[in-house]
Amino acid sequence: MSKSFGWLRQLVCFAAIVLFTLPLLATPALATSLYSMPQTLKSDTWVVDEASQISRINEGKISSALSQLAKETGNEVRFVTIHRLDYGETIQSFADKLAAQWFPDPEVRSTQTVVVLDDVTNNIGISVGDASADTLTADIAQSVIGETMKVPLLKGNQYNLAFNDATERLVAVLSGEADPGPPAAYDDTVDTERTFATAEETEATRGSSTTVVIVLLIAATVIPMATYYWYVSVGG
């Protein structure tokens, strides 16, 4: 009986260690950092869809338009999607750092625009090079990510529509044409002031998921051990 109880105690201790360390091991793997992104970028890569939110057909259409823009104007645009931003990072700082990582030469970076979307929060950052900013002003850039892209996301996470519309607007502006503005078909009643989950909401969701996992782990670990202990006690 004492040997059985000692074995049970060891299993309980092991289960407790697993439950405490599991969140620590899983959390970093879920977040996206600069180190997990491609360290360099091929000149003909226009879309880096790490979150797998853009269809292949749409990616081809976007890439064709952006390639033509680069040939005609020298201005280049890259679209990036990620799944969960690394802790301590903002989507804007991530976009700026990614642009600097991919285009370390200031002269080259001056004609680059990098748009990054985190599909967990639908937050979007945009980094615009100095030369491109002559036509793609700060106001227009913010309107592109805050209206052109975010409204389709609010209306049902329509990622392909968001990137298609952003491509058309960016190509027009960076080609020296008049800014067409957000698509007129958008419903003005859609609230664009709040387009992503707050930190509290994200943390609450994460906490709920963690609780469910822990409960399931406890049930899967304790129930068999309790059953075995009962069996040994009755048998003894």
C-alpha cells in the first residue's frame, strides 16, 4: 500500500510541474518575432503571408500589381501577415524594424513601404520610406490601414478584400495619381474607431483558453491515478 501511495505522490508532483511549465513553454512559440521572419527578402517577393490569410489567386494578383508599380515608379510595397505579435512589441514598431531588417541601406529603404497585419488582433502597421512619403503622406498611409483595410476586417475578417483594396489605393497614390480614398461602397455606419481587441480582452481570452487546457490536463492526469489508487486500495 505504501509503495502504491508513493508512486501516486510522484505522479501528482510530475503533473504539477508539467502544468506550471507548459504555459511558459507554449507562449513564446505562439508569438512572432523579427527572428522568426525571413532575414532577407528576394526582390520579387511582394507578399509574406505568415498567417495564411491571403488566397493564392489574390496573392498572385497583388504581386503582379506591385511588381508593375516597382518597374514604373521605383516605389515598392510589401504586404506581411503574422499570427500573434511578440510581447513588448507594437505592430508599428514591428513594421519599422522589419523594414530596416529587410532594407538596411537607407537609400533603398527610402522607396519601400511595408504593411504588416497581425491576424489575432487585426492591428496593422505601415512603414513608409522617406522618398515614398512624398506621395504617400502620413495622413494617406494611416487612412489606408485605418479605413481601406480595417473596414473589410470589421465586416467579417475579409482579408483578401482588405489587401486588394489597399493594393489598388497604394498603387494609385505611389504612381502619382490622385488619392482615390477608401472605397465609396463602405458602409459609413461601421465603427472604425475600434478595430481590434483591447489588451484586456486579449488577455481574458488567453486566460480562458489556458484554464480549459489546465482543467483537461488535470482531468486526464488525476482521474486515471485516482482510479488506480482506488483499485489498489480495494485490492489490498
